[in-house]
Amino acid sequence: METLRRAAEMLAAVNKYFTGVLGADAYERYLEHHRATRCEAPALSVKEFWRDKNQRQDTNPEGRCC
């Protein structure tokens, strides 16, 4: 059982790492920041968030590999 638990923990850590590297956790991090700063404006929806993020990246493409 201990081996299975460790394997599951390792897989979860690897998943979290790749999710962060790929930016797939950007919306969750945005929501955490929104709550932590107690922003008075309502949080963006998932669709609004990704639309805004992509628009900002297209407008200012620094830090992108391609």
C-alpha cells in the first residue's frame, strides 16, 4: 500500500509540474489571486479569462518562443 501511495503522490507532483509549465493552471492561479487581493470586481469567466490572456499575448508577444 505504501508503494501505491508514493506512486500516486509522484504522479500527482508530475501532473502539477507539467500543468504549471504548460500554463493550464493559469485560470486557477488567477482565481486564487482574485480572492487573495479581495478584488471588488467580479472574477472573469473561464472563457473571458482565456480570451483576455490570448489577446494580451498577441498584443505583447515577449517571452514567447515562437
